[in-house]
Amino acid sequence: MQTLVTETRGIAQLITLNKPRQHNAISLQMVDELLRQLDEAERDPALRALVLRGAGGNFCAGGDIGDMLAARQSAADGDSHAFFQLNRRFGELLQKFNHSRLVVIALLEGAVMGGGFGLACIADIAIATADTKFSLPETRLGLPPAQIAPLWSPDWACPRHDAWR
């Protein structure tokens, strides 16, 4: 893996988003590595929890701008599905983590923005430092946080959230 560092401690798998220079921005490569890691953890009967955290003092600054620029160029070159594919893959990540049998714990510090906010929302337990900054930058552009909104809506029909009602 190139964007994650993992370590198993007893019944927990620690997953560190490891792109500190980019404030752990989520790239397609990171999405693929997180999905692969989740699949492996789901198959391990000894594991009960996944702990997500970020390297370098930030949890996650959202989507990787490089991937967005590549999708923009692909769209300009005629690929009408470039942004759909980029967004759909991240949506798949959120869904799979949200429905995992494992307890997902997010250790939050520094920037928790956009897609990073989404990762925080799929956690069963989120622990934040006092100076953690939560942000949905897309709202400043007049765009709704469409992919993560269902994850923080109290009316969303989800087996995990039904237990809280």
C-alpha cells in the first residue's frame, strides 16, 4: 500500500491515512486501498474494530485535487462519465464502511473536510481533539455535500442508525 499504513493490535486494525503533505486527501488510489483493507479485515474473524486516523496532524482534507483535475481533463476529452466514476467510487467506500460488521472508530484531529467529514460520519465512534476543524468546502461554492449528506442525516434509513432511535 502506498497511501495507508496499517497495524493490527489485538482485535483492532489501525489504518492511518498516510499522505501528510496533502493533508491525507482521498485519492482514487487511497479509496482502492481502503476498500481492499476493509475486505481483508472483514475476512479476519479475530478482528472486531477498525481505527481510522490521519498522519501528520490532520485526519483528512477531503478529495484529492489531482484526481479532480484528471476527471476534468477526461471530461474535456469526451469522457462524459469521468466525474460520475470518481464520485461513485468514493460513495462505494462510504457504503461499505457504513455497513461493515466491524466497529469503526475515527480519531479526528486537524482538518476534517469534505470527504474526510464523510469518513468521520461512517464511524460508529468518532473522537476529536479540541482543535479539530470540520468543514464542507463545497457549500461555499453553492454545492450540497451530496455524497456525505445521507450519512449525517438523522432520518437516513440505515441499520446502524436504527438502533439509536
